[in-house]
Amino acid sequence: MAVTSGDAETIADDILSSNNEILGISIMDMRGNILAANSKESFKEAFAVSRDRAKYGGTLAVAALAVVNETRNIFGAAKAIITIHENCKLMLLPVPTHQLLVGLVLQRSVNTEDEIANKVERLVAHTLDHNYL
């Protein structure tokens, strides 16, 4: 089942509103095509992201996942890829059951990555399963 951009927008809005520590979100298909993206005002104030840079985000997400998946046969499938930056954390969550990648921008102080990853996965499944029943 292909996820529509309308479904992706619903998921993005639900995830963004579910946690104050999530500053921005991007929902992509497994080829890196951005289906939906949204952010809080605090993200827009803190980070200047130009349209040119934003359009490469999906491609970079796919490339990062491909690199991490090189160790899949040793460590198992990646549940999340997390990078720590000066002013934030970035988290990439593959959701293979729905052929999606979810990119999150988190506050730097977040220490609940597992909790956030599990909640995002549940929200995606709930929205898509509900829409396609």
C-alpha cells in the first residue's frame, strides 16, 4: 500500500503535536521522496534551512540508512539513526512495514530516543491501519 501525501501530512502533524521535544519532522518514502514535512516555530527561529538544502534531505536520509545497513547482518536492522549536533539531535526512523522513513529534529537535551521511536512507529501504524481498513 502506497502512503499518500495526505496520510503523511496527518502523521507528521500528529507526531509533531505529540511531543514538545520534537522540533521538526519529515516523512519520506524509501527512495527519499519527501511526502510531508512540518516544524514548530522554534525550529524556524533556530535553524535557517533553505529550500535547496531541504530538497536533498530525503536523498541524504536514504544514503545514511544504506551506510548503516552495511552492518545489518552483524547487528540486525537499525531501529533508528541518531546524530548529535551542537544545537539539536537528528533521528532517522525507518518504518519498513509501511515503506517510510521518518526524520525528526529533536531538542539537544532529549534522552528518550527509544520512547520517541516507539511512539512514532505506533502513530504511523495507527494512522495508516485506520485509513486503510
